[in-house]
Amino acid sequence: MSTAAQIDDLSFAHPGADFPALERVSLRVPAGESVALLGPSGAGKTTLLALLDGRLQGWTGRVSVLGGPLDPDQPPPRARRPDTGFVFQEFALVERSTVLRNVLNGRLGRMSPLRALMGSSTKHDLEIARTVLADCGISDLAERRVDSLSGGQRQRVAIARCLAQEPRLILADEPVSNLDPARAGEILALLTGAAQARGATALFSSHQPDLARRFAQRIIGMRDGRIAFDVPTSELNDDATAELYREVEPIPGIGLRAVS
């Protein structure tokens, strides 16, 4: 099976931090799977996703994304960036712009630099944008301004923007942390289902074991910047999850508090 991301002996510390955000991390993300990064706040999940997205420099180790090595000293070349899409926890949308305009922003990396600078969309770009709006169930919102939408609707717009990019790897940082449980399930079903339909890989972070179990084929547990476990979802047990959240917080979806 091909690999979407390969990490070997990765370490990274934010400038001025007393402890590394990631320490001796090694993992492999198979292409075409939905994989969850599970762990409490501060475990290193967001840092790892940002690094795979090419937004962090100054790390040590070896990292390869979609068959191409990342450079610890500079971002990926422009031609490779659209192949990796990112869905942010806080949506990162242009609030005063329309839904359609936000989704078309996902096409910028596929345009020539001049066309992207001018924001000049082609008929093909519009067709793709309309298709992903329909796939995300928000075609009727195309001309609405983002600042008039609910949180669940905004996250659908963020996913549609990502899909318009036509990525082969979708990274999502706590994409449902701001949503109620029912909406959270709908959004993760949309995200992982859209990735599967396109043959793309989805890697999303979560602190909720129940959601990770429902929507991921593989679960990677993180704690204190390290990999605690990496197992198929069917092999995840409550003991491993309890240890992950030991002395940190109640375990979402399990109904008990981990103890030391």
C-alpha cells in the first residue's frame, strides 16, 4: 500500500518553549485511509498537522508527504502545495465574502500566479466550486455572506474550500471542536466520506475517542509530544485511551476520569 505521509524520528520545539512540542515521532499514514490523531490538549496534534502542511520549519528528522520530502528549512514548492489541503478549527474564512467566493479561494493554488493574484476564476474553477458546494450540501448558501452562517454551515464551507483545491491529503485540526455532538458527527461523516469518494487520505485530530472510533480506520494516540500508540480502530481499547488522558481531563465519550 502506498503512503500519504512518512515521518521518522521527528522532533520540533517552538521558539522559547521549555519542552519540545514533538519528540522522536515516527509514523506512517497509508494512502486512502481516514486516520485520527487522538489525545488531550497540548499533546502535539496541531503542531504535527501544521508541520505536515509545510508551515513549520526548524525541525529535525525526516518527513515525506505524498512521496515528496519536506525541507526543515523552507516551505514546500508552490507546485506541490495544492496537493495538501487543510481544514482549520476556527474555519479561517473571509467573513465578509460570499460562500462561493470563499470556496473559489481553494482554487488559487491551482491557478497561475498572475491569475491567482487577480482572483480570476475560469469556467472550470466555477464548475468545481459548484460541485463541492453540492457535495457539502450548501449549494443554496452560495451567495450568502459567511458572517451570516452558523458554526456548522461555516465548517461545511471550510471543507468545500478544501475540496475545491483537489487535494490528495486532507489535514483537519479539531474540525468539530466548536460543534454540538450531532453536528460534529455530520461534519466528520462529510469530511471522511468526501475524502474516500475522491481517493484522498484524511488525517484529522480529535480529543474525542468516540468520534475517532466512528470515523477513522486507524487511530494514533499522542501524549506530551510523543506517539503513545498507533493501532487499527478495531484494536483501540479503553485502557489505552485512559492512559492517554491520565491526569489530564475527563475522557469524552467514555464517561470516566482517568487516574494515575
